[in-house]
Amino acid sequence: MPLVLFVGVNHHWHTVIFACCLLAKEGEEEYRWCMSKFLQCMGGVKPGGILTDQCPSIELGVQHVLAPETVHRYCSWHILHKLPSKWGNVDNKIDLSDKVKAVVYQSNTSLEFDEIWINLMNEIGYQDNQWFRGIFEIRQKWVPAYLNDRLWAGMTTTQRVESMNKFLNKYLKLRANLGEFVLNFEKALKMIWEREHEADYESNYKTPKLSSALHMERQLRSIYTNKIFYKCQDEFRDCVNLTCRFRLEKDDSTRIYEVHDISGKIYEVQYKGHLRKVVCSCKLFEVSNIVCAHFIEVLKQENQIYIDEKYIVDRWRKDINRIDLKLAASSDLTTAEHNR
């Protein structure tokens, strides 16, 4: 029986299981039922986004149950993984594939992606290729530049699901009956919960070293879990590779900066002083809820000591209250096995 996993990211950037479902078969009706039950488990709250491979049955299930509130995203890896087989009889398949991937992953805006993609297809003579035209037509579902207006918490491919499948294979047997499946699945869940407990302990009792004298870095260290803080710290370290230049004052309260990195790429950062609002063209905060180096550099230029509370995200806090984890920790998941 197919096992459907709904996974996400916890406050330690770990993959966690929200729900799972056993299906009789992988059809539209089964996925519609599965997603409706998932929605019921989530108290009727639809996720902001869902990431899957290109399965027609899953897509129809999403459309009927979760849309329009939930944005359905395709796994970019599964699409780009097909590139080598789509070039035909050419010698430079690797170079061509690298060029396409660079356009996909390095474009900051949808307009930038469209322009560079069309120019590249015309340059290499694939503008009329059916497969390339097809993936361009559905670009809103898989190209990062079209999806960077909402939180994905680092999930751009189905790699987390595949990693979780590999983890579960250590516990689940192919020919187990339903009772054995439930017991073994609970054992796997217990290991996930224990890993989270260990990470909670690390965050509460082990203090990471700072990489700078900035109060902003110290501020995030005191609030976020260690794993999330390290991700933020990478952005603080990247500041040494940036040059920040004031470009213009849009109005009395909005200033626009250009931030240049060592590769020559330029990011536009808007700072609205009266709101203490920062908007960067890289969209890192929007897609991961982590402040980017360009954001930090502009705050430094504006002589801001601390990051405004609106950019301190509850989901990454070390003092987050996880009721389900407390319930799991207080129960003995193996009791049923002992009483069989």
C-alpha cells in the first residue's frame, strides 16, 4: 500500500512528519480523501504551500481540497534532472544544463528569469523544443523567482520527503501487517521526537560563539535555536563580502540602497525608516524567515543596533511551546507492543 507523508520543518530546521496516510491505490479520489483527512487533522487550517512531484492525481487532489489558499509547487530537481535526456545529440550537454540551472536558480525576479530564459533558448536554438516550451509554460509552479513571495523554509525539492522515506525504511517492513506497521511507525516517530529533545537541550544550555560585535547577532543568539542562529550567523559573516551604496531617497521616509557582492551581483534594498521596514530583492526573508546579509548591511548603514521585532519569527524561537512533543514525551509508545 502506498504510504503518503506530509512533512515539514521544525524550529531546528529538522524534517518532521505532520501526518501520514496509507492508500489502497494512487488515484485522484484517494488523494482527495487523503488531503481532506490531512486538513481535518490540521484543524481546517490549509498550508500556505505544498511541494510535490508532477503527479496528475496529486495535483487534482490539491486543486479540489487545498486550492486556492495553498500554492502547489513542483519539485525543481525532478524537472531539471531530465535535462541531459532532452538535449538530443549534442556534445556539450553538461554545459547547456549548467546554463539552464544558472538561469533557474540565480534569477531574483520573474521578469529577469523570463528575459534570460528566452534569450538563452534563442541562443542555443531550443526556442521551439516542445519539452522546454512545456516547462516554461508552467514556470509559475517550479521556478524559484515565481515562488519567492511566501515561506518555504528551505524546501524547494522533495529531498526532505525522500530522506524521511530512507529513515523510515529502517523501521518499516515491506510485508508487515497493519498492527506491525503502526508499532514500527511509532518507534520511528519516537526517534524523531528524541532528536528534537536533544536539539532543544543544546539550544537551551549550549551557547554558540559570536562572529562579530554586533548587537543584532547577539540578539538573535538569545532568541533563536542554535541551528537557526547558525544560519543567521552565516549571513552576518557574508557581510564582509558586500559593498553597500546609497542610491536614492524615494520619499521622505524611504531610502534605496544597492548592495554589491564579490561576484558583481547587485541587490536592491529598500529601507522605510518610519516603519523600520526592510525589503531586499533576494527575498531570503520571505522564503526562509531568515534575515539576509544585505538586510543586515543596510541596517548597519542606518545605524540600527537591533533587528525590529517584526523580523523576529516565532517559528524559530528556542522557547517555542510544542504541546504535541510534550504529550509524546510523556507517553510510552511501546506499551501496545508489550501488551500484545
